[in-house]
Amino acid sequence: MYQDIAPQDLQKLQQQGTQIIDVREDWEYQSGHIPGARNIPLGTLPARIGELQGPLVVVCASGGRSASAAEFLAENGIHDVSNLLGGTGGWMRSGLPTEE
């Protein structure tokens, strides 16, 4: 399936080239996101799955939507999928940078 990871783990994975997919709505993404994250809103994910391949980490606001997205991706052939625990909020609470 997929694994849950902490914000500090994401930093390491990102340095290794792991793709970050932010499944929040556009307006949420534009209000601040993890540097380098690509926005694919959850509702559009099924139609855009062909654009994705692992390794990747799925992110949302708090971790709920991204867990659903990670499960969907894993069940549909995307290997090496992780979910960011606490989402973008957890990332920010850890003192890590965001960009608009």
C-alpha cells in the first residue's frame, strides 16, 4: 500500500528527487505550499494518474485527503507512495518553509 512519513523524512526524500503531489484545491495550494510541490487537486487525480509515477509523497492540509489519495494511487499501480503525516499544517508547525 503506502506509508506515512514525517515532515523531516520528506525533506530527505525531496533531496533524493521524490516528487511531492499536493492534492488540495487550487486556492489552498496558492495560499502556501511545500517548495517544489505539484498541485493536482484530489477530484482531478483519477483523470491525471497517467502523469504520475513513484516515488512520490502526497500532501494535503492535515493528512486526511492525502491518505485517501495515497491509497488510491497505490491501488492503481503507482509504486513507492507515501502520505505526509499532518499535511502542510504539520510541515509548517515543524518550522519548515513554504512558498506561494
